[in-house]
Amino acid sequence: MINVFQPTLGKEELARLEKVFASNWIGKGKLVDEFEATFAKHLGSTPQKVLTTNCCSEGLFSSMHLCDVNPGDEVILPTISFVGAGNAVCANGSKMVLCDVDKRTLNARAEDIEKCITKKTKAILLLHFGGIPCEMDEIMALAKAYNLKVIEDCAAGVCSTYKGQALGTFGDMGMWSFDAMKILVCGDGAALHFRDEELRERASKWLYFGLETKSGYENSVAQKWWEFDISCFGHRAIMNDVTAAIALEQYKKLPMYMEKRAAVHAFYNENLKDISWLDLPIEIPQDCTSSYYFYHIQAKNGKRDLLAKYLRENNIYTTYRYYPLHRVPGYGVTGEFPNADYAADNTLCLPMHQSLSENDLALIVEKIKEFDKKYC
Ligand SMILES: Cc1ncc(COP(=O)(O)O)c(C=O)c1O
């Protein structure tokens, strides 16, 4: 089966892990610091604004507390969002207010968001769909005009930029996932970016029990190092030197991954462009870069499900992301979301990863063309 997403891991990660094992320290340590510094540089930011955690979902949940979103406050998010975003808002006792999205990019636009703003709106929880940048100038202007917090779910946008600035660094808080299905993977892990260093400080305590002091050797011997105080009732959600070791090696390979993914994107564009019932992804604006996390097509002939089934029967796995939250009965949200409904019913994510071979790509295109002949 050709996978829809797939990590690429090699001997470099294993070699680094061997060193971690030999060091006798597999917890949070120097490698986590090194990864935070490396990733901060990658974002064009500073380590004082970047913090790692155990997963991006933790970032979503914690963003509610860290951005002072209170129970009863309203949070606007696109209905096409990751389930963890919806859960983060609801678990906080806040009101999830869903907005529609652009039909083709699946990103929320400023106009979609503005329609949902009320006096109770506290924050916008934005998703950059597959790392394709949202229109940040317009959205940030809106946030400023209405004094709203902006939280960017940039889970898949590890190399995405908007007008030269890393995605995820516009809002009060941004986050990237390094889980098993992402581009830079480490098993589980995530990075958080904060606009203010002070918030990063608060977050670092919040993500470690609210402890005022560090533990173990890092504590001063001037005091009894087993005594402690807390500043809040925080979580325990940290990366460790095992995951950081993998992430550091993966980071070195990012340029190679991006090159490969861009080539896959270009290959699909070129080879699927003549299929009249297919809409291909909108080209990324010149002043933006994508991470090419998804390659999503849209079947204008209503045959998306049939196509997915046909490809799967031919050992090609595809999927659709993200099931709209307004269709999840558990959230109990009603409303009209025509663009999101169109997207959810017609969009298909084709295999997109850096390990796809020429043969894989040729087969995928061949099978889509075969489907075209048989069923369209
Ligand atoms: C858009 C989006 N946000 C957040 C997450 C959560 O990431 P993690 O698995 O690191 O918790 C995911 C995971 O798939 C995602 O796709």
C-alpha cells in the first residue's frame, strides 16, 4: 500500500539516539535546549520565545489558559479544524464559534471570521490548512481592531512562511507538531512560539507543574534542593532528550524533504492538470511558502468517495482532512457552512511524502486516469 503520509527516518537518527542512551540521561536536558535554539533560529526568532512540549494538542489545550481565554468566552475557529482544537475550547468551558472557510484552500478568511465576532469573542484559533498560509495581514488587522488574541495552529507548517515571516510567529501563540505523521517527526513532540517572552516564561512553568524552580542538579545547593514552590497548578508536558535527538537529526534533513515534496507537488500539478473534473490545489502566492504537507484535489463531479475507494483497492491510500467540526454531533454546533461542506464532500488528500518513488507517483497518476476512463 502506498501511504498517504510517511516519515523518513535513517541511521543518523539512530546514531544520535545511541549517544543519548550512552549518556545515561533520556529526560529533558541539553538536547531539548539545543532543539529549542535550533528551531527558534529556523523561525527567525529567539530561544526566549520558543518552548517545546510533548505534542501540539497540548499546545492547543494550553493556549486557552495561556491566552487568558476564560469559561464563557467565545473562540472563533474554522469548522475545518483538527479535533483537538475543538476539544481545547470546549474543555476550557469556552464557547466554540465555528466559521466557514475558503472552498479551495480550506483556510478561514478574515471575512469568514469577522462575521462571527461578538462582544464575547476573546480569541481566534486559526488553522493554516496543511501549512498553506492564511491571509495574515487581514486577519491580524481584524484581531487588532477587535482586540482579539490570535492562536495559530501551524501543526503541519514547519517550513511555511507568509511574506518572509515564519507562519506561527504572527499570533500571540503558534505551534508545530512533530508527531509520527508530520514532516519533521520525532514520535511525539511539538514547538510553541510566543509573541512575548513573558508569556513563554509563564508557559514554561505551566507546562511543568507551575514549579518556580528547576529540579535536580539545576537547583542551587544554597537551599535544600528538594523544596519547591509553585506559581500555578500546571501540567507536565515536556519533550525529552530522546525525542529531541531525533528532532535535531530530522531538522538537518528538512531542506531535502522540502525539495522532494515540492517536486511531488509539481509532478501532480503537471500530470493531473488535464483531468477536467479535478480541481488541483491553488498555487501558493509568490510571497508565501508552503510546507507541501497535503496535496489536496477536489472532485467536481461528486465522485470523490468512489475515487478514494478505487485508489484504495489499487493499494493507494488517500484520506480527507479535516472532518468539519459542525458535523460532529458531540459538539452540538449548528449553522450554515456551505464552503466547508463542499470541501468536506469533495476534497481528497493524495499521497504526499518525501519517500514516494517515481514508480509510486506514476502508478498514482495512472490509476486516477484509469478511474477517469472507467467512471467519468
Ligand atoms: C492541524 C493539527 N493540529 C494539531 C495537531 C495535533 O498534533 P499532535 O499529534 O502533535 O498532538 C494535529 C495532528 O494531526 C493537526 O493535524
